[in-house]
Amino acid sequence: MTITGRLLISLIFFLFCVVGCQQPADQSNQKETALHISGNIPLTGPIAMFCGQYPIGFSMGIDDACEKLGVNRNTFRVDFQDNSGKPSMAATVMQKQLMSNPQIYISGTSAMSDAIAGELSKKKLPHFLVSFDAFMTHNNPTAIRILPNFKLEAPLFINFINKNNGKRVFFFTPNLKAYIEQSDRLILPELQKANIDYQRELFDFDQKNYRGIVAKANNYRPDVIVVSGYAFHIYPIIRALKEYNMDQKSAIISTLDYVDLLHENTPKNEIDGVAFVAPICEIPGKVQTFEHWTSRFKKRSGKLPSYVDAYAYDTARIIVTAYKKTGKIDMNDIINLMPFDGIVGKIELDEERDLKSTLVIGYLNKNGMVEEWNK
């Protein structure tokens, strides 16, 4: 064999060894850096009005952040599953998803998150809540929430009562742990301190007719009415209150879920004259980044987004940004990014890993326009 032939064979053998040695190392690196995100929220059923578009906003946030930061989109595997708004289904979905060893978990809403949060804490998984429960991050050390919640809402209810010189307050409250807990621990004790009289009526999750409770409210003659529940509770309650002309007799304020009605093309004359708790981005003209983003979301999904979808988008951007900085995701990576400039405005967390951004009181006036409530 010629010297040239021997050199050629040696070169081919060398290259073969180099490629053979490098390929497993590259595959190992890709396996280590892949990030699996599991989501477990209501995507069908009545609660889907609140969070059914969360996966769209989240995926859009992953896409945009990866493009902006130069991160391979294939790094993130996102799997959202439907728990149908049932705690038992949430537990079943979680057990199935844990078999895939996710590095990040997302769950909602409050009852469904509550059913699985303890197990996720044992697994030490960073657990993002799409839930309003006021004390869930406090009770679960790996839980984190980038979403408005009952802890932020309660002081606005009290402020509204005081500003309307409320001496008699009537509460419509779902017979659900998160709502009763907010009421018992954050609202009613403050009213008792101020010697404000109140009456609270609990209603069932599946209740359809609220005229009996509204009749009690009418007889009570309250200065202020507080309406809590999901949007499919709030709508018939407000309609029944209007049948008794109670929107003319009492100041009415509703929980955060009222915002869902504004995004579902609900007839404005059926829900006007009511104040509601809202993120500042839901007040027209207050947050330009949110308003610019909504047109992009609509182009992508065919629907207008709410603040829930926008917080999903920002949550995803935070995850990608943290990963870009450290090559991994844990609780400290997220916390160290705060404050974060989101499309909803500045995002900050408190000492319990809970959102502490400002909420406001919105108002749907008689012209069908949303404005910030000031008195």
C-alpha cells in the first residue's frame, strides 16, 4: 500500500473516532438540558371560561422568549392536560404526568391545585399556581404564583366598603374552601373590628337559581353587596340583583372572575353598574404593552385574551429567561429575576413567592365602558 493510501486510511479512522466520541456527549448534553413542563388545569367545562386559554398564552410566551433570547425552542416540552375542574381528575392527571418526570408543574384552579399541591411539594417540583386561594403558597414550600389572587383582592373589598360608608354588607359566597377562607380570615375580621354589620349566604358550586338569596339580600337592605364566585355564578346573581333593582339601592362589587364576563361578549346592560376587582392591565389605556399584545394573541388564537392569558405569557417568558441565565430552573432562579417587566406591568413576588402587584377596582358604567373606580 502506498504511503498516501496509508495516510488516507489513518485520517478516516481518526475522524471516525472523533465523531464516535463526540456524538454520545452531545446527546447526553441535550438530554440534560431538555425541560419538561406539565400543566393540569380545566380546559373544558364551566371553569374553562377562566383558564381555558392559558396554554395558548403560555406557549406564545415560550415561543417569543426563545426567539428573543436565542434559546432552542425544542428545549421546552409543554404538556397541558384537562382536569375538567374536578379535584379527583386533577389527582389522576398528576399521577400520569409525574411518570414523565417533569421539571416544572402548573396547576389550577384552587380546588384542583389544593388536591395535588402536597404531593408536588414532596417531589420538590417548582409548582406554578393558576389559582386564587389566598394561602396556598404559604402552605406549600415549592408553590409559586404569578397571578392575581384573593390575598390581593381582600383589601380592595374592604376599601370599597369603607368608601361607600358601608354599615350593612351582604356577601354572596360559594361554599368552596378558597372563598370561605378569604372571607373568614381576611375580610370578616376587619369588618368586626370596625363594628360593621354583615350577612353572608353560601351557595353551592352547581347552584342555578339565586332569587331566594337575592330576596334575603333585599330584605336585609345592605349598603354594599359583595359577589364572589366563578363567572358562571356571578352572571345570574347580578341579573337577579337587577330584577330587584338592588343595583340602584346598594353599591355592588364583584370578584376578579367578573372580568371573564367582559371577555365573553356578555350583554353590557345585564352586568353594568357593578364594580369589580381587576389587574391594572384590564383598565383601558393603563398598560400599553398589554393592549399591543392582545392583537397578536387574537391573530394567533382568534379570540381576545384576558389578564389570565397575559400572566400565562409572562410566566413562560420568566421561565425561559431564568433558564437562559442558569441552564436550569429552580425556585431561586425565578425569585432572582424579580422584578420582571411583563406585558401586564411590573411583576414582583412577596416573601411567600406570591404575586404582590397592584390590583385596582374597575367599573362598568352605564355606557358599557370600563373605567377605574374612584370615590
